[in-house]
Amino acid sequence: PTPEQAIQVYDRMKTLPKAPVAGIDETSDTEIADFEGFLNPVYLPIFLKTAATGDTDALYAIGNMRTPQSVESLVTLIDRFLIDGKPDLAMSAYLQMGSSLPNPRFFDTRYGDSNKPQRQYVETTWKKIYADPLRRLAAHWAQSKDSKYLAEISFIYECVGTPDDLVTLTLAYTKSIEVTKTQIGRAHV
């Protein structure tokens, strides 16, 4: 599609229901919003603009594109959301990155090379400069009073952390232990 047609398609998609409109073994001619199908790069500027306003459908669509440009867009959005004081949206953008981080397990071939496709994807989409915004995101949530996103914090540091991150990583692990103690304590009440 042309950029103009892409905008029309996107605008129309936003008006459609998101949930299935038919039950199991039922059929329906009703169209639904399907943001997994927007893989053409012509949609990226549209999604980037609307994602910047907090549109989580656009974040989802950017994440599904799985291109160097879409990964760069997600990192840019993470950084922007953190600067704007919107850490939940920053985490939403991070969650769309999927297997875009340089996971050390992708590069360990001692037990075969089953991660070769993921490694090749990371090699074509990841840039070292992306690590800093992700580390800032992890540090924000590690230092937050909330006990949210502990697994995500740990994974970010596993993939792109530095020795300087040990303090905030330890803080996140301490929170995780406290949350577990609290949940176990409630279970015994």
C-alpha cells in the first residue's frame, strides 16, 4: 500500500472489535482488528507516531515486524517513555521486543546450535547502543517501590548488564525474595 492507503487501513482497523466475535465451532463474517498482519514497512511510521501517544496496539504491531527498524523504534520509544515519566509504557514497548536482545544462551553452541535462527536475528537487529535505554528501564523498575517486572529486570541485566548494574540487580532480587516471602506468608494465613 501507499503511505496514504496504509493510514486508511490502520484507521479502519482501529474501529474493528479486537476480540473474537464467534465462539468455538462457530463462524462469523465480522472482521476483527488484527495487528499481527501489519508487517509491511510502510506501516512503521504510522505505528511509531501512534505508539508514542501510548497506543499499545501500535506497540504490538511494531514488535511483530521484527526488522532492524522496528527494534530501533521500540528502543527509541522505551527511551522516550522513560524521559516522559511513563515507565509502564516503556515496559510495554520492551515486552514487544521478544527475542531481540542478545541473550547469551543464543550464542552458546556447546549443546548444538538450536538457537541459530534467534542468534542470526539478533545479529541483524541488535546494536550495542540499545543496551543503555534497556538498562535504564531495568534500573527504574529495580529502584521502584513497586514489585513489578522482576523477571524482566533480571533478563535485561542477563543480556546487556554490566558490573555496574550489580547493585540494582541485587535490589531487584531482594524485592523478589520479599514478594515470595509475603506470598508464602499469605498462603499460610
